[in-house]
Amino acid sequence: ALRWVSLRYFNAAGASSDGVLGENWDITTNLIPLVMKAALGASGPLQVLGNDYPTADGTGVRDYIHVEDLADAHIKAVDYLNDGKPNLTVNLGTGVGTSVLQILAATEKAAGKPVPHVFAPRRLGDPAIVYADATLAQQTLGWTATRSYEDIINSAFTWHQSQSDVS
């Protein structure tokens, strides 16, 4: 019989700690690569979509999960299946929400300079806050995210800077 584990990612981001793998900004609409593009001068200012949400700073809050934490979850999922355990669906996230302005501040710290940005209207249907409850992943797979949004930003900035001709 076919057995499976479904891993429900939240906002996958960051780059490998060895600096080899990262997210190609040419084909993405994800926030982190777009922030990196603006920080490194490879685009115009980042459009922050909404600053009127009912959040601490008015910007959208999301759960960003480091790609290496996701890789660890995949290994634990394979081990889980190899142990003959039942089918499973789990959320993979940190359980902590991070705002767009917090992402910008962390990027400014990594880059040592401001990230050009402008505020634009919200996208229709975007919720103010979305973050994971990864309790089941911890209980069944023994998995917990260990990397912070600052780790994500630092790894992404290092990778994107190495890919960029802009200094």
C-alpha cells in the first residue's frame, strides 16, 4: 500500500548555508528575493503591498521558513515512513509571524544600507496575518524549525550578493 507524508510549507525562503543554492529572483514573486533585488539595486524600489493592515506596523505578517529547515523536515518525513508509521499531513513553519517591515529592517542590517521601497495598495484577498501551527510536525516527526527570519535574510542576502554584478 502507498504511504505518504504531506508537508505543508509556509513561506519557504533563504539560501543554503554554504552559499551554493538560492532562489532565482528572475522568476519569482516571493517577497524575500524581491527585497534582495531592491537592496542590491537590481530593480526599482520594492512595492510593499499594504501598510494599513491591523498588525503592529500595518504591513502583512507571514511565517517565513528557512529552506534548510524544510530539508531537515523532508529527512524526518522519510525516517517516519521508513518506521512504518501512518499517512500524515503536517504544517512546516516557525509558528511566528514576521512583518514586511521586519524583513526590510533585517535586510537593511545585512546590506548595511536602506532598502528602497514604496507603499502600494493591498492585494485583494490578502489576509493580515498567516503563520503555521507546526505542533503536529514536532509531535510526529520530531521536527522543529531552528532558523530565524534573520538567518533567512542573511543567507539570502549573501547568496543574492554573490550572484549579482552590483556591489
